[in-house]
Amino acid sequence: MTSQSPRDAEDSSAYSAYSQAWAAIGKLVYEEGGSWSGRERNCAFLNTGSLPFANVSAASGLDFPDDGRALAILDWDMDGKLDLLLRNRTAPTLRLMRNVGKGGGGFLSLELKGSKVQPDAIGARVTVEVGGQSFTKTVHAGDGYLAQSSRRLHFGTGQAEGPARVTVRWPDGTLQVFSELPLNAHWRLEKGASDGSLLPRAGGLSPKAIHGHLGPDPGKSTRAVVAAKLPLTPLPVSSWDRPGRRVGDLIGEPVLLVFWATWCTNCHRQFQDFEAASQALSSAGPRVVLMSTDEVSKHGEAQRQMEGGPWGKDAGPADLAAWSLVVDEIFGVSKEFPLPTSLLLDSAGQLVAIYRGPVDPEQLLRDTAIVNEMNPRTWHCADLSGGTWAGIKARDYESLKRNFLRAGKPRIAQFYGRLADSVSTGE
């Protein structure tokens, strides 16, 4: 038997009440589906460059009254803008918040592949130098409560044009430098490899599969005038020193995009014909832009072959994942992409004709003269093909939107989505 003071009895009674209260909470949480701290709205804060951060919870659209638990950051659609996955205890248990904001600068996305001992390269430290700035990030194995964001390191590069110099300190302390990496792309950097490799976009063909569609010109050249002009302003036409360039940056004069390869004999014959007519082409012809279809490992050889030539400064690597869809839109889906293939664009960045195989410089000069007289606001190319059009047949921009989405080109898909909306509303 032990005696108990009044104070002890009071403490014991309080403890009993406390225990009963927590037992009731536990029953609510575990047996009746309740929450320890429900109805706490999500919060988002904007870094304004100085303290305190600005509360933009409502403006961002993230302040759901969900019983939130975890958050993961990733580039879901590989468009260069970071998206969010929100995990909740209550329905909806999962929310995908896509970043569809307009504007913004460039980016560089890096996925590291380490050694057999450490294939995920956890702990690797990466420094990106571009446009006079330096950014450093580390590969983490976990970065949040009950969540793991993407292991890809995402660098916002602002208005810098690149290319970037990337230094990787691998987990074992080894230093490796990847120089001249173009911006606005997703790269895989492998320990010990001399160059990075582009990551295939979700839903799109791998670079190897796309290059497998290329083939030499069968010996018969064809000229095809498109019935309805195809706007191409967001399509990539990177040059070696300006990887972010697009068709919209070339508007103001007719442009001939020539797709070629270092191994293509007929391509080099085409260049010889162009050089023989270089004076006429420079004064009355289109702006010639050479697009190399070689794989990344052959880009150095492609640059050397064009070095010192009349069109070497305007040359660059071709994004075949995008341009093969343009060719398919005109000729139908096929596995053929003969080299050389040349696309003639008017001064507004619209496709008006395609030449498969070598193009005769005299024919090109005649076509360019006609294109210069054409009204860029008309939908058809009647002047170039001859005759007139009896009716208007709009392009299926909705189909183009879907195709570019499947190829992992959301920015281009959005462009054709807006065109599809304008056609449906008659704007």
C-alpha cells in the first residue's frame, strides 16, 4: 500500500484524461478515417530576391483544402518547365499540377548515370556555366516528406543562349567536364563517356529510331507545292552557335532548309550546284540554312565539312523528331526521309514547297521569285503551283497538335492548338 497526496491524485486524473483524449484521436484517425491535422490549405511562396518571400498560394492555384501529405517536383511533359505532384490523404489522393505558364527563360535538364557500384550517382555535384553565370546542384536520394522528386537536375538558364559547360564531381571524387552542351534539352551524362546523349521525349521515337528513317536519295528528284501553307514559326532550326533558334527568328525573307548528312553523296553534289550558282542565290535566292541529320557523335565532322563554306555559319543540327512530323504532314506517315530533302519557306515562316532529292538552282530561283510576289496572308500556294483554288480546305491543326504532343514537343503542340482554336471559332 502507498499513500497518494492530493497533488499526486490531481496529476493522475489529468494524465488519465490526457490519455483518453489521445485514444479518442487515435480512434478517429485510424478507425474512422480522420486526420491529425486536416483542412490545412497548401501554401506557395515566391522568392522575390529578398526576405520575406511573397505568399502566392491563391495566385498559384495550389491552395486546395486537401489533407496534403507529400509533394514531388518533376518535368512531367519534358517541356522545360517544372511540374508538381501533390499527394493527399483525402480524395483526390493525387494531383498533377502542370506548369503551363507562358514566357520564361531557357533550361538545361541533366540525368546522371554513374558507375555499376553507384548507377544513380547519388551525391554527385554538378556545376553549369553559361552566359557568364554559374549554377550548382547535387543529386539527392530524398528531398521531402514521404516523397522523392525527379533525380534529373533542372537548371533555369534565363536568357542565356549557350552552349553550356557542365562539370560533374562524381560520388567517388572524379571530375568530368562536358563542354558545348546546347540548352533547352534533356541530356543524359554517363560517367566516362566523352559526350552527353539526348533523352528521348515521352511518346516520341528514340534518336536511333528516327535516324533509321533516313536514306539516300533514290535518284529521282521531286518538287511538291503544298496546297495550304503550313505555319512553322515555333519549329527548331538550331545553328551551331545558337541552339535555341527557331523558324520565327528567320522571318522576313524566304528560307530554304536543306536536310543533309556527312555520308550523303547526293547532298554534297547539291552543295556543289549551289556553290556554282552562289552569286545568283545570294542576290535573288532564299536564305540557305543547312540542317545536319547526323547523330550527335558526328556533329563535329558535320561542322568541319561546312567550315569556310558560304552557308557554314547558318548551319546547325536538325531536330528530326520535329521535322519528320512536318514531312509526314505533307506526304503522309511513312518511314522515308530521303536525303537531301529541302523545305522552302516564305517570308512569314510558312512552308510552301518541298524538294526531295537535289533541287535545280534555276528552279529554286524561279520559285523564290514567285514566293517573293505572293501575299503571305493567303492560305494557299496557287501562284506557285499554277491555276486557282475553288474552295478553302483548312489544315487539321488538331491532328498536328496531337502528333507533336506524342513526340514530346508540347510547346509546338500548343502553337498548333491555338491555330486549331482560331479555325474553329472563325477568327
